[in-house]
Amino acid sequence: MFDDYVEHASAPVPDATRARGSLPAVQYEGFEPSPYDEDDNRADVYQDQVDAAPPAAPIFQLGEVQCPLSAPLVSLVVSSDSLYMGLANNLIIEIELSRAEQFIRIQIPRKPNEFSIYKLFLDPSGRHLLVTSMQGENWYFYRGWKKPKQLKGFKMVIESVAWNKAALLSSSHSTSTREMLIGARNGTIYEAVLDAEEDFFKSQERYLQPVFTLPERHPVTGLKFDMFPPLDPKEALVLVTTPTRIYQFVGVLDRRSDEPGRVFSTIFAKYRETAPKIVELPGNIDYSELHVYGPNADQAYSLPKIVAWMNAAGIYHGTLAFESRSDDLIDGAQLLPYPTVVSSPSLSPTRRNDGVSNVPASMALTEFHFLLLYRDRVLGISNLNEQLAYEELLPLKPNEQVRGLTSDPVRKTYWVYTDQAIWEIGVSNEHRDVWKIYLEQGKFDAALQYANSASQRDQIMSAQAKAYFNDGRYFQAAQCYAQCSVPFEEVTLKFLDAGERDALRSYLISRLERTRKTDLSQRMMLATWLVEFYLSKCNELDDLVASESVSQDVDNLLAERAILEDDLRHFFETYKANLDPRTVYELIQGHGRTDMYLHYATVIGDFERVVEHWVMEEEWTKAIDVINRQSNLELYYRFAPVLMRQAPKETVDSWLRQRALDPLRLVPALLRLQHAPRDPLSPNHAVRYLNHVIFEQGNTSPTIHNLMITFYASTPLSSSGSTSTSTSQNHPEDDGPLLRFLSTAPSDPLTGKPYYDLDYALRLCKQGGRTQPCVHIYSKMGLWENSVDLALEKGDLELAKINADMPEDDDQLRKKLWLKIAKYVVQDKQDIKMAMRFLENTELLKIEDILPFFPDFVVIDDFKEEICTALEGYSAHIDALKAEMDEATKNAEAIRQDIAALQKRFVTLDAHERCSSCALPLMARQFYVFPCHHTFHADCLIGLTKEFLPAHALRRILALQTELMKSSHTTGIDRSAIANPSLMLPTTGVAAPGRQPTSQRTLLSTNLAGGRSGGVGIGIGGAANGFGRSVLSAGDRLRDLISPDALANLVTAPAGWIPGIGLGSGGGGSGAKRDAGEKDAEKAERMRRELEDVLAANCPMCESVVAGLDKPFVQPGEVDASWDL
């Protein structure tokens, strides 16, 4: 507070008298002797802690407040960080301590000779201020007003005011003081209510009524009241003091009226005829002070804890017990005499000898001290041990007079003021010596609350442990010894000498809990010793139970033993990391505690030892339970053989719960059950486990599948004393489990074969005489003939039929198998009627197929009907074939008619139609028109088509081109000989008149001729030969070898126009030559049409769109600069 105006006092003025007289002895804190021996390593640690401890701060610090005063200071009050000063010139100065640089001056409009300030009274919220004068005139000021207002109804000299703290602190916006009590100099107590709200019809004096007058009419120097319970007040305690008396008024509050005031009338009315609780301490002074203190005074609904009354005899103090039902609520009241005070030599002789008295001028109450103000100094006396704890001289000026000591009950600040200066007493380290005082008084718990360092706590715990031990409270002493620095050896010897092994065990446990985890050796020694203590105590209790079996204390002993065993189990679980297993095993075995032996092994995860124990005890179920509770798979494998032999069902159940087991490592245990004697009615648990592994877990190991077949095939058959063949025939149900497995066993998805070894399974089934499984295995192996032969050999006709139908994709084999069965039925069974019924089971055999098997002299009457039925079937089949042939003939004729109609179709074109490729007039030369209405010149069509045709089509085009050009080697095509263009196809156009294609385009024949001379025919023939050779060597250059111009001439020219072929002969040759020419013309026409079909099969523009879907827009190597900036 007042940081800008506080000037901390320097060291007190040196004074020999003060040093000799009232100051206490010097406390050499920080230089206490070490509680450890010199050879103890902890002595160095303790000394390091002492050296490292900072110097203790003083309990209180006195700092002067720099505040200029225009007149002598008469009164000062502080509450909720609001400070008011009353000066002799009737000026009131208001200071908000949060903004200490701002001063608010309130002038009372009275002259000093008419009005002189006597006291100021400020409410706990710091908003309401009462100013009283020696003349009996009183003024009221509310925070925020610019000037005070006179209370005309208050005609008294106010000595004390009791504010309604709960109402004022609970509402920060209320302008009313609510009910309050005023103590006057004439001994009268008033109940009053003030309200700062502006009301034209009402003054601030809302209520003022005297409620009680003290009989001796002495001034009411102190007045306090508290309502309780705080949240639902029903009663009130009113404390009243005079210079020589203190009164207690306790009663029920009057809440019948909603108007403010009239609350305390019922309380005081009760004491008009009966006297209240009075304590009188006579003296020769005319003033006293009443103070209360609560730790939560800043809370509205809190009650004070300590009350102190300063009077002539001393300080009467005690605690307030609001829960008491008597009229005396001051509990443990004591009178503290004032210490002897010697006046300071700095005082003038007149003031030093004037009224020398030990009675202080004023006092204040803190949590642990009474602050007393004398004429030249401030004293602090502890309210715990009533010893002087603080003294500091006031640096007074000459003729400066001490006025008083005031406090802020909400913020807990303390202020000393004289007529010329103000000091603030800072509470900096009031708790410094509290722990020591409580320690001296034996209040160890309270001392621990105020201990600030490890050394202080150590001293407290050591003293408490010693006190407990001396009182015989050994368990409490053990807990305290474990928390202090008393040597371990000393403590253990003390408990051993006293014979308190249980308390020593408690001490060791606590010491172990507080030992650092890095001190492995110490923790292991303590833990091992504790195990020995536990085991010894258990045996001791066992002996007591055995010796007092007829006594009534047996139940208590059993309960104590159960608790101790539970503690030992919990100890094993908590400190298993600090125990050596071998040592603990030896200790437990030495004491014969099998239950603890097993529990400790379980706790540390030594399940192998536990299982071994139960196996040796032949407790198979318990051994399996232990295995189930752990996760080490090796224990399953190790104990599987013995457990499978002794408890197969429980063992298999355990295996089924653990899916991580490797079935291959359990095979030796499973084989234990193969030849073991077993109840026929009980299931084979090995088979149960293998079924789960194969069908539930999807195991594909051939070993597991073979083992399954081994168990099924080696199962003894139900009929004994007969051969295996007759057994299998008489009891086919014995083969049911094996057959079900063979038919449902999973197969390899890649090969389609089962995972078990077919040869191994066949060998086992043959050894066991199991016919049906053998037949099934033959079929699995694809040996259908062997399976059918074996079934027939055993006389199982139905099984043979089933296997005969299995090769579904091979009808010849099926027929062969059915013939085997038919031969068996006819020749071996010699049953003609059965043979006839047999034909109904299959469609592959007819009666003519089985007739060769019949005897030569069989009577036809037995199968006459079947022969007639067969003949009728053949006749119906012949009729059906004839109908199908007629239908096919009709369809072929319809197709020929459709093809002829296609030859006569046409398309109408515009005379100005242009080629879809080159955009030149379409009618200029030969052209093609497609159903999609795309039109192309012949050479343009060839150039586009070759870009998307596949390689085989390109090779065919080259071959046809070569053949056609060879056939025209005698001369070139004479365009002038074309006299009848209408012979061309309807989809082709005609060349424009006067067009000279040979002079405008370079044909493929010209390119292939090179520069050879000697006629066009020779050049073309040589080019054709060279072209043939190029086809064989070109490879990937097929498209480059196709010439659109050459192909256009070849495709569009009819056969008669090619010289030397057809029409070109002119009819001058003989008949033989004419026949040869016609054949050549037909051949050329066929090749030309084939070439035309390949080239004009699809529209190249539409086809290129589909073919180019997977091609990039920009070809490799192509540079697209259209997007360049």
C-alpha cells in the first residue's frame, strides 16, 4: 500500500536501555546445531540445507507514509482500501489506496471553534462515513458525494459504531447502511439506519431509536454484533464495552417487520429485567477498545474467531464459540497483562515523566499477535504464548503526539498515526515463529501447518514421534519416525527393545515408501526384511489359533490373520520389483507358506513354477487355469502332453481360447490320445481341436489335415470279431465322420486339390478296410475307373453310380463308367429287369449299348417294350432333324435376297458436295459415300484408312496391291479407254471429264519403277518384284508402303479396263486365250472387291475418333507453342 509514499524505516535507534530492558533474547536462527552425528552423512546434507536457507524476514515492518497535512491529524479510519483522515481544521481527506495519488477533500462547513472533529467511523465496505464532534453534532458522508450532510437527529457524542458487515459486503450497489448500532458517550445504545439515496420527502436518517442504556452510564467505548448462522441468521451476539466492563447480549432477531431497523429491540428487551453476561476489570483509565478478527473477514457471511478487549488491567481475549447454547460465547477467555515499557531517552523529560503508564494508547488484532501502540513505540505480543515478538520505536518529532492505531478489517492492513505523520505496519512474515510456538505447546499438527522448511518439519516430526513413543502410541510413533531424520538404526533398536515388532513393521513400510527409487539396495533390504516380518507374524497367528482353538478369541485371530495375509499379498504386488525372487522363495518355503509361495510366483509372472506345483499335486484343472491366465505360449506347449493325457476336455477348451497357438507344436500331445483308452460315448477331443483348427481357423498345413485323417481312419470300428469288409458293409455309419471330412475339407484354391495327402489317406483307408472313403479318395484323385471298380467289387451299386456321374466334362468317360456298371448289372447280377430300370438313371446309355452284354439265348419279351420305345425315339429325332434342315434352307434363301437388295441401294448427293478430308469438290474424281454421310475421294479414303487399320489388314492390302499390279504388268491403265463409268458400284463416283490423273499424280508404279527405261510395262513389272521384296523386309513401315494413288486406280477400275485382262483382249484371240483371260479377269475382280471391302469397311473419320481415344493430344516430339506468353 502507498508504494509511492511509503518510506521503510531503517534500523531502530540504538539504545542501551532498550537492549537491556524489554527486547527478547536474540534467536540465532540458521546456526542451530545439527541433529546428526559428525560421522553421519546426513549431517552434511542438513548443514547444506541450513546454509542454503535465506535469512528470515521480520514479522512486521514499519514504513512511513509521505502525506502532507494542512492541519493536525485528529482521526484516521481505513476499510476496503479506502482511507479517510479528519484534520483539526474540519477537513476530511479521502484516499483510494488503489489510486493513492488522488486526494479528495471534503470540508465540513463549520468553524473550528464551533465544531471540532472527535472521531471518524467507516463501514467495512468503505462507502459510509460518520463524523462525530465533541459538541455532539454529527455528519454523514457517502462515497461519491461532493459534500457531507448533517444528521440533525443524531444529538450525541458517538463513541463506537457496530456496522452490519454481512449486508454491506454482500451488496456493492446498496446505498443503505441497513441496521447498525451506535454507542454514545452517555451509555446509551441506539439502533439506526442511514440511506444515501436522494429522496425529497425523506432525509438520510431513516431510523434512530435507543434500545438499551447501560446502568452505570459509562461511555460505550466498543460495540460489535454478529448474526448467526451466517446464511440464515436467527440469533445475534452483541458485544459492548466500557472502560471497565464487557457485556454480552445474545438473543433472537426481530424480523417481523420488513422496514429497516427494529431488529435488536427483542434482544435488548430481554435484558431489561435480567442482567447480561458481564466481566468487570476495574481501572483508572477512561478509554478501552474492542477488536475482533476473522480469517475470512473479506467475505460477507463469515464470523470472527478471536475477540480482544483492551482495558486498564490488560488484554482480555478469547475465541468466539457461536455454537454454544449459553449466554457466554467467549470461550477460553484470558487476561494478558501489559509488558513493562521503559520510555525512550529521545522523549523530552516532560513527556517522559508525564503520565508514565504501561497501558497502551491503542491496539490492533492480527491473526497471531496483539499490536500495542505506546507513546513512542509499537509492540507485538504473540497471542499464542503471550511473549513479546516485535518492538519498534517510532521516529517521533519533538512535540509530536501519538493519536491511535487503526486497521482495515477487510484487507488486513494496519496503520499508526500521530498528529503529524502516518505509518503503515506491514505484515510480512507473521507466521515465522508460529510453528515453534505450537511445537513447544505440543500441538504438532498445527505446527506442521506453519512449517516453512524441511528442517522445521523434521524437528516437528522428531518431537512428535518421541512424544508418541513415550506415550506408548507406537504405531503413530512409527509413522512419524518414518518422516523425520532420526537415524534408522536408532529407531529400529528402540522398537526392538520395546518388543513392538508390529510397529516396527509399520515403520519399515513407511520408510520403504519414502525411499528413493534409485536406492535399489536399501529398498531391497527393507522389502526383504518386511517379507520376513509378515511371514513370522502369520506363523505366530497360526500357532495362536491352534493353541486357542476352544477359546472365543479364535475368530478375532482368524480375522487378523486374513488381514495380514491380504497385506502381504498387496505388499508383493506393490514391491515385487524390489525383491529378489530366489531369496523370497527360500523365505516362504522356510516358513512353509505354500499359498504365499504360489501368490508370489503369480505376481512376478513365474507361472511355470505355479503350473509345476499343481502338476505335481495332480491338480490338473488348477494347472490349466493358471496357464489360461498368462500369455506365454511356451507353457501351453510344455505341459500339453501331460495335461492332454489327464484332462483332455479342459485342455482342448484352453487351446480353443488361445488362437495364437501353433497347432504343429501340439501334434505330439494330440498323438497321446490316438491309442489311449477312451469311453466310446465320449467325443474325441483331439478331433474336436483339429476340426476347430481346420474349419474355424482355416489352417492349411498338410500335417494337420493328415493327422485328422489318421484319427478318423484309426478309430476302431463298432463290430468286432469280423472282417473289415463285412464290417464296413454292415456298419457304413462308422465311415460317416471320415466321409464328411473328406467331402468338406478345404482345398487349395490354386490347384483345387485337398491339403491332405491323397496317397496317405488312401493307404490308411485300405488298411482299415474302409471302402466308401477309398472310393471317395479315388474320385478325388481323378481315378474314376478305379473308384467305380472298387465300388462294384464291394457290391455297392449306388456308390458306383454316384462316382460314374462325377466326371461331368467328359461324356465319353462317363459313358464308359456307366457301361461298366451296366455290364456288372447284366452279367454279374443277371437281372434283366434291373438292367432295364438301370437305363432310366442315365441318358448316356441306350438299349443298343447294353445289348452286347445280354446272353445269346435271352428271351426278347423281357425288354421288347424298351426296344420299341428306343425305335420311336430315333424316329422322332429324325423328324426333328428334317425340320431343322428345312428351316435352315429358308433362312439361307432370305439372306440371299437381302444381299441382292443391298446391291441396289443408292444415295442422293448434292452437285456441290465436297470431300470430308481435302474439302475439294467431290465430283472431281472417284469417291465413296458412307451411311454416316461422310464423303471421301478414293485416294483420300485410302490415305485416312491406312492410319488406323491393324497390321494384319495392312499386310493383306499390300499383298492384294502387289497381285493386282503384277496382273497389269504389260501396260499402264488407259484412262481414255474408260467409256462406260456406269459399270462402277453405286457408292462410287466418276471422274470429271478432261481430268488427267497420270500427269497430276505420281502413282506407286512410277515410284517403284525407279528411273528404269524400256517401257511402262517393264517398269511396273520390275517395281512389282521390288515391291514384293519390300513387303518381306519392311517390317514396321507398312503404312509407308501403301500408295493411295495406286490403290485408287486399282480399286476403281473394272477388270475389263486392265489391259490383258477381260475386255482388254479385244476379242481377237482364240477360244483358249479367251477362257484364260476370263479367268484372270474374274480373279482380278475378286481381289479388287476384297481390297475394296477392306478399305471401305468403315468410315475412317468415325473410326479415327474411336481409335484415338487413348492417344495424347500432343504427340511425342511435337511442340505446341499456342500457349506461350
